[in-house]
Amino acid sequence: MKNRLLFRLTVVSAVLFSPVFLAAQTFNHFAICVKDLKKASDFYTNVMQLKTIRHPFNDTVHHWYSIGPGLQLHVIKADCPPVVHDINIHLCFSVPSLPDFMKHLDEYHIKYGDWQGNYKKTQHRPDGVTQIYLQDPDGYWIEVNDAK
């Protein structure tokens, strides 16, 4: 009985901590539902400057972006359910120069500010990272910071 339990624990441990199981837990993508795919795509392509990547659907309701090595943002046009967009729930991107990115946002007339919503103000984290917050056309919150 004791040997059988030890064997089961060994098998479970081997599965749980195997490279295959751990690899299955790697973050891959984040998907958002949008009402107007053209408007959302223009925002993520031009304002956020994300790189478009191919997707397997070959249709007019999906647009995929690279958001880092092996990471994707899936923008999907659908009849989106009503969502309360809370700043606590946000995507975050880091840029080499936050002041340059803020100028870029100004060129596109994109409203941004600190956590409290103070227009064109930055937020400073205790670790020295400077950040701003903005919303995409569907109201999803995005943080942009200068973390290295």
C-alpha cells in the first residue's frame, strides 16, 4: 500500500513538473471583443504600433498582433456583451521613451493620463517606473510605461 502511494506520488510529480506540463502553462494570448474591427485595428496598428501577424481564420472578424516573443493579442469582432471597463483590469506595454510615446498619442488626439484620470499626467510607481493610462476605442484600459 505504501509503495503504491509512493509510486502514484512519483508519477503525479513527474507529470506536474515535466517540461511538457509546465510548457502548457505558458501564457500565449489575450483576446478582446470589439464592435468595430476596422476602428480597433487602426488603433492597435497605428496608435499602439503593434505588428500584425497572420491568423488561421482568413476572415473579416479576426485581427492578430504580436505583443512580445510568442505572445499575441487577438482582436475579435463580435456582438460584445456589455462590459464595465475598470482601470484595474488592463493590458500593459513598455516603451523605450514614454515622453516620445506621449507625443505620438498627442498626434493621434488620444486622451491619456495617470491612474486617477488626470489628463496628460504621468503616474510614478515606487520602483521608479513612470506610466500612463489610456483606453482603446472599445473602452479597454491600457497602461504604457517606461519599465526596462
